Amino acid sequence: MSTPSNLAHFLEKEEIVVFSAVGIDELEAPDRSDVITFLPGAQSVIVLARSPDPGVFSLPREEETRAMVRIATDLDRAAHRLAEELRREGFNAMTVPFLIPVREHEGRISGLVNLKHIAAAGGLGSRGKSTLLISPQYGNRLVLSGVVSSMRVPAGIHPEAADPCGSCDRCIRSCPGNAIDARGVDPFRCLNVRRHIPGPLIRPVRWLLRRRLLQQLLAPVAPFFLRFSTLRCSRCVTVCPYFTVEKAGE
């Protein structure tokens, strides 16, 4: 596991072919600070990714939700197995939380470690106006998980990320909740969030987002509630010109 080939072999057994091992020095200062706060002494973040088939987004909403939850859950389990393997080899390693804790900053919500930023730094793609990661090989459908570890990885050679969107603003114009603007996504306007957090609950939820310890206590039961959720909208994914990009070679 201490070499890129060992890591690739482990992830191949997990049937994960899209990943990037990103060294701490390859990250922008804010992301580097978040990673070190998450795991003092961290030297790398390993981002794992899978791309759902475009047909998933044409399924009835409940089936689409179940399919996406399965992909995210499988990735999270693979990340936990990778972290366990790294710890057996003597490294410190922590899985980036699947659901919570999260944090709010300037009205926007992100994970304690921003995997989209780190995946972009690792050459997996660029963030679009919708904040989705857009990959030249896999479009805008990548689902991410990650492991922060004390394992050093060689610096990668990644081309400078280009703006994937240019003048396109389809996601902004198509969002039924007007949740997307120049600053990103307002989660409390997103229909998928608003279904579960109506207006009167926004203030107490914002209060909760400032209490990480309480979120950590609630984290074990969060997947239970996910089982009963249903996606109401995926327009920001399906209207994007990158939605139909297929895997390289297919």
C-alpha cells in the first residue's frame, strides 16, 4: 500500500478504477488546512470515484434514489476498507464522512474535507457552476468518497484545470429552486434539501451545522434516514452538456 502500484491493486480488487492520490502540498491553502485539521499529520487524500450510468437518471425517482444511495454506500464501504488497510500498515487514516458532520460557510454547505476541490487538484476534473465535478472522461456524474492518511504519495503531474463551463449557464437557468448562482449552490433552496428542511426548520438546522460534536453523535443514524429519502430533482446533472460524456474508450 505504500506505493502507487499497491494502492491501484487494492482499489482494483474493490472494482474502483477512478481514483487519485493527492499529496498535501498539491492542495490550495484552505483545503490543506481543512485536511490537517481533520487529521493532524496528514500527508495525502485518496479520492475514490464511480460514475453512474446515465440511464440511472431516467428511472422513477425512488429507483433513481436507491441506485445513487447504493453507489455512494458502496464507495463509503470501500473507503473504510482502505482506511483499515492503511492503519494495518502503520499509517494514520480516517474516512471522510459520508453524510455528516458537514459545515456551513457563507451560506454554503460542504464536507469537513472538500472532496470536489481535492479531486480537481488530483486531476479528476474541474468544478462547474453547479459545483459538480466535471470530468473529461466521465462527465458530471462522478460520486466521490475519500480517505485522509499520513501516507506520503509522489507528487502528480496534472494539467491546469480549465473552466469547463465557459458561458454556459444551463444549470443556473434550469434549477427549479433557483438554488444556483455565481457563488455556487444554496442548499436550502435545492428541492432535494427543501423537501426535508422546509423554511421553519432552516434556522435550527443552521444552528446544528455549527455544532460538530452533536453532528458526530447523530452521524450513526443518518444513513437510516437516507433510506426513506427520495430525490426530487437532478436537473443540474441532466441538463449539463457533460451529462452524456461516456467513459474513455466506450
